[in-house]
Amino acid sequence: MDTPCLNCGAKIGPTTPSCPYCGATTPYGQQVEQAAANQSAHHQHARQQHQLNLQMERDRQRRAAMESAATFALISGLVGFFTCCLPVGPVLAIVMGLKARRLARETGFARPMRGTVGLVCGIIGLLSAASGWSYFIYDTQKKKDDVKELRVAAELVADEKDLTEDAACTLVRLEVLENTSSVYRARKIKCRGSLKRTGDRAVLTRVRVLKSSPYTVKGCLVWRGSRWVVEKTPRYGNCATDDEDDDKKADKADKAEKAEKADESKKTDESKKTDESKKTDESQKTDEDDDDEG
């Protein structure tokens, strides 16, 4: 059924959105526009809610990544204190600590204290590792210089048959410095004893090696060929040669064998005496029984 246009009064259909004569919007057209506006608003709200959910999920993931980086930085920084010579832990602590700070800045979250502590520990550990390696390289180079200097001094005194205490000290210091990996400086080796010579052999007593745990060695020198040579530097025992040690061991074994034979002989004699005593007692008892019967 046709209805009149509210603007011009012309007859138009009930489902006509606008008047074809004057172009005015009809009530039906207003309803269609309102429905379209409501649907558009609903779609826009859904899109906004979806974007908000995505943003919240991204923030949650970034926060988890930030917390994980902060925890890793703290653990790496603490481990770096126990591996001060290896910079791996401190470097990881610095990298992960900076990552945690960057994520906190991007997401607007507060900087995690674990990340800050790990970053500080990493910086301290890296500086300690750098200092340790620098000191090690310096000491290694100084050790090479000391060895070179002692070799020159040893060449001047090693071929002198009349060995002096200073010459023996030079030879022993060179031997200890070259064969002790934990000693880096010649000034850490002090000769505080005396030199004892017996023919082609000499012993320098009380050579003090200064370390975190100081100890004392002996310098065992022998005239070999046409020069003095440090045979060994024992911390315990004497400077006896391997042949002398073998002779002593053989003598000790012979003495032990003789003592064992003497013990066996003594036990055999005691056993014979016991048997003879038993026989004598039995003979006396038999004689006494014969007398009683008589």
C-alpha cells in the first residue's frame, strides 16, 4: 500500500528508502540507515576488541621475555663470579640485562631488578676477567724474560768445575722456573740454604718457592760431561740417584728375607725343643708307672 512522502506528499511504496520526487528520506529509509549504522558500529567494536586482545597478548609475551632475560642475566652474572677467568658468563649477563631493559622500555613496564643486578654483575665480571687475563699475559711474558735471563747466567757458570753457591742457585732457579707451571717469576724462588759438595755431586738445601702455599725443595746437581746439570729438585727425601735407591731397596729386601729366615729357624728350634720336652715327660711318666707296678 502506497504511503505519502512526508516532505512533498507524493505517493510512494512502503519499502522505498527515499522519495523519487524530492529525494527526502522515508521512515523506512531511516530504519535501514540506522540498522546499517548499528552493524558498522558492532563490526568496529569487534575489530577494536580483537586488536586490544592482540596487543595484550604481545605485551604478555614481551613481559615474559623480559622476565626471562632478567633471570638469565642474573644467573649468568652470578656464574661469572665463579668463572672469573672465562668471560662467557659476564658477556651473557650484559647482553641479557640490556635486552631486559629494552623490552621494559618498549612495553612501558618497570625495569626488573634481576636484570639490573645481572647487568652490574656482568660488567664487574667482565672487568675482572679482563684484568685476570691481562695479568696472566703480563706474568707469562715476564716469565719468558726471566727464563731467558737465567739461561744466559747459567751458561756462564755451568761449565765451572768449582761450583759456587750462587752458581748452584742460578741453575736450580732456572730448573724450577722452567718446570713449574704455577711459578711465573724468578724472584719467587729464594735460595736460603747452603751448598754441600761430594765429588761430582752437589746438593743445594732449602730452596724456597714462594706461592700461595710456599714449599721448599732441594737442588740436586751432578757434574755431567763438562758442565753442572740439575738432576732433580725433590720436595721430600734426599738426592740419592736411582741406582742408589735400587741398591737400598735390594739391601732392605735382603735384610727382610734374612729376618724372615731367622724367625722360621727360631720357630723350628722352639718346636723341636717342645717335642723333646714332651718326649722326656712321657718317658719319665712311663718309668714312674713301671716303678709303681714293681
